[in-house]
Amino acid sequence: MDSKNTEKFDFLSLTDIRKEQFHALYRISSLLSAAEYSESLMADALDVIVGATHAERGLFAQWQVSSNEFNILAARNIAKEDISDLSAFSSGILGRVVVEKRPVLYHDVQSDPTLSQFKSVQIHKIKSVIGVPVFQDNQVWGVILVDSVENRTAFSEEYLDFLNFFSNMLSLALDRILQVESLRDENRALRSQLEAQQTIPDMVGNSPAIRQIANLVHRVAKTDATVLILGESGTGKDLVARAIHHLSPRKDKTFLAQFCGSIPETLLESELFGYKKGAFSGAHTDKKGLFEVVSGGTFFLDEIGDITPGLQAKLLRVLQNQEIIRVGDTQVRRVDVRIITATNQNLYEMVGNGRFRQDLFYRLNVFPITLPPLRERRTDISHLADHFLKKYSNRSLKIDRQTLSKLENYSWPGNVRQLENVIQRALILCDGERLLPEHIKLEEKQSIEDYSGTLRDVEKQLLLRRLKEFDNNRTQAAKSLGVSVRWIQLKLKELEDGQKESNAETV
Ligand SMILES: Nc1ncnc2c1ncn2[C@@H]1O[C@H](COP(=O)(O)OP(=O)(O)OP(=O)(O)O)[C@@H](O)[C@H]1O
Ligand SMILES: [Mg+2]
């Protein structure tokens, strides 16, 4: 047995390395200079090492100081197969390299009583071993080990030199790989942090739905994809369209919004596509259409569900070829426009019953964003109410708890726009410092359709609804209904008695 010291490796020179090994090092250096670290890279490098040292197996293990354990990064046998079991290698020898912080070379391990005690050495009949440390910041980061069942006297110092050289190359490569990896991890963490905080300018709300929409808006804004914004009236479609433009690379170019609902076809057509002088009476000069005016920017076509079949066909051409022809003209003009459309109609259904072209629908629906109604994101209501209070008043007003409950329990058929209006009205009615339930005037329109049955039934439904709206505060419910608290108490008693009677009947 002999264990070699490494002092001399500081003076290692290339001339000490055989041609075969030099070739091996050359191959390894090209492997290690790869831009990306991959698991197969280490396996490939080990195959070269095993070949060049005439060993039977090779191992590259990472030393984990905290757990005092080795972690296989790559392990290969002479047949270029993976070995996944670390216990197949001598942990005792690996440990020695870590403790001694220098390369070790052993011949005839079996007859060395200090080494032959290791189980793996016996099971695998290991005879010869070379182990070299891989350093990072002057600490042992890992160990490279090659071994053989033969008593390979050929495992000479020369091989030790060679492996040491490899270890130095690996240290340098690891430096780079680890740095890139840690930068990459940091970058991912920052990105996901940023995504979690991504907000849309002017868009208030913290519900999961709004956060998800903010994320989608940020993602799609970076591209030129056509976006279709869906959602009930007043949910914020306009706001989202503007946000996409302002977060996009086109932000310094024009953003134009064109309302397409209930505008006569010919008027909308000449507005969008422009016209040639003499195209119709009143066309005294050539005129650019909005698609040309907005070129380079973003064009938001609102209420797209309302455009006529003729205009649908023309719009399809813009989307397919980025081309327009002015009314009365033959010249084809190229335009560079990002198109965003919105509607509160059900386009799927309109395609189904032939009112909207399917091919156009697919072109518009490249990236749909659906804004949920306010009643499906009630946690946003308090934030929005605060926002509108600040927007429309510089008084420091507080929203009463019951007021908030009234706002949160309402169905908001007109969504955020309706909430905005209700808060504006409440500000007119409120003189004090607290916004009270009576300042909140909600439209009961939908309740008329909701109520059914006899007058007595309607009375009951309205009473219960009001009580719920005012958090069971009988004084406020009475005030809002224009009745006395005593009336409410009587009615509730009547309801209770009626309930008992019907229960008794069913028993
Ligand atoms: N999340 C929000 N935060 C702040 N303000 C909002 C939000 N959503 C909507 N609003 C405001 O509500 C009003 C209505 O929004 P917007 O015009 O974008 O709705 P819309 O979906 O386009 O409605 P319509 O279908 O009727 O055109 C606007 O004044 C807008 O600023
Ligand atoms: Mg709108």
C-alpha cells in the first residue's frame, strides 16, 4: 500500500502527462466549457476519466458538510453505465480524501487492514483506488474517485497527476456553473416575487381573480398577440385594454379606442379604414382611417360583437394580412397595429347562431381575458370603495362597518362602474365623517323581478332582505323601509308564528 502526498502537484506541468491523457483532458475541457450544466455532462466526463486511467469505475460525489454525507453527482462503470448506489463505493476512502484534503492512491487495498475493513471494499473486491478532492473556495467541495478490482500497479502517480489536473479544471468549471446557477435561482425568485406583486396601473383589488388577471395582463403585454377581453358591463375591460398598451413595448405609440356598438356600418367603415376622395358624397379629400393613424400603436375595438358581417370580413383581412384598403380605393396599405377587442356579449353563442364569423372569432380570441363580475370577487369591494372615496373627495371619510356589509352583500349588476356611481352619490349625501348605510342608495331594480307570490310574501321577502343588508340592525332596516322598529318586530313575530304553525301542520 502506498499513499502519496500531493505537495508536488503544485509543480505539475503538462509535460508530465501522457499523450493519451492529454487527449482525454482536451475532451473534458470541451465538455466542461459547455454553457449549461447538465447531469450527462459529468457522466460523459467520468467516462473519459475511467478510460484514460484504465479504471473500472468512476465516481464524482459532492461532500455535504452539514449532513456529513456524500451525494452522487455521477457514477459510471467501464461499460459506461450509471451506478446509482453510493454504498457500492468505499465511504471510508471518500472520507479520507475529505479529511486529508489531498489526493490519495492505494494499491492492494485488500491487504491494508485499515481499509479492508470497509464493507464495500470487501463486497466489490476493490484492489486499487485513486481519490482526489475537488476544491471550492479552499474547501473540499467533492471527491473524484476511480477504482479497480485489479491490483493495478498502473494506478501510478502519473494517473494521480492526471486526475488532479482534472479536479482543477472541474473546480474552475464548477465556479462558473455554480455562479450561473445561483444567479439563475435568484433571478427566478425575483421574477416570481415580482409576478406576485404585479399590479395593473389604476386597477384596484387584491382578490385572487384580480391578481391572476394582473399576471395575464403583464404576460400578454410583452407580446403583440391579439387580446379579447370578455366580461359584464362595468367590470373594467376598458381599463385592462389600456393597461396592456401601457405595459407593452408600444407604450410610447398611440393607443386608440373605438366604440363599435350601434354605429352605422358605412360610418364605422370609413372611420376605421379611411376613404378615397369621391368615394361617396361628402368625401371631398382622401382621408386616413384609424388603422393607419394608429400604426405602430394599439387599437382597442370596443363592443366588437356589434359589428356587421361586412365589417367583420374587412377586419379579418387586417388581422390576417395587416392590410387595409380605404373605402373607394384599390390600393392595399400595410398597417402595423396591435389589436385588442372587448365585448360583454357571448361571442361563442353568436358564432353558434351565425351572427359572428367563426374565422374572425378565432383570430380575435388568441388570448382571451375574462373579467369576473364584482359579485364574484367581493373582497375587492372595500378596496374599491376606499379608492373611489379618495378619488372623489379629499375629506378623510371612514366607511362604517354596516355600510361595508351593505356594499359587500349587494349583487352589483353594474359591477365596478355601479359601485363608483354609488360612492359618488353617497359622498353627496354624507355630511359627517362616517359613511353610513343610509348614504348608500342601491338600485332595487333587480329585486322587483326577484319578488314573487302574494303581497304578504313580497313583504316578507323585502323585510328579510333589508335586514340582511343592514346586518340585522332593525333600526336601520326600519328607517330604510320607512316603517317603525315596532312594525319590524311585529312582522318578525308574525313570521315566526306562521313558521311554527306550518311546522305543526307538517308533523
Ligand atoms: N379594478 C378596478 N379598479 C379601479 N377602477 C375600476 C376597476 N374596474 C373598473 N374600474 C372603473 O369602473 C369603471 C368602469 O370600468 P370600464 O369602463 O373599464 O368597464 P367596461 O368593462 O369597459 O364596461 P362596459 O362593458 O360597460 O364598457 C371605470 O371608471 C373604471 O375606471
Ligand atoms: Mg368599456
